[in-house]
Amino acid sequence: MDAVRTGGVEKVPERLVAVTNKADQTAAKRTLHRNTAARRESRMARRLNALQAKKQTLAT
């Protein structure tokens, strides 16, 4: 989530998709448990949604 820290909010949704795909692939290979991958994806999505809500609030 470096893009969040540096302010590159526009690129975050694209990166979230890439990270989600990578986590799913890792879980499919059983390197990472599927629930762990899902939990991490969920946490990242929640951070993104909170960031977008904050950005929208500041814009109005």
C-alpha cells in the first residue's frame, strides 16, 4: 500500500486487483492458506474503501 502512503490513490484499485490475483494463486498452490489470503485481501479492500471515502469527503 505504498501508493496510499505516497498519495497515488488512482493506481491503488489496479494494484489491489493484482495483489488479489497473486494471493489467490499463492493460496491455490497451498503456500498460503486460503483463509489467510482471503483475510489479507479483505483488509486491503477495506483500507482502499476507507481511503476512497475519505478522499470523496475531502473533495466536497
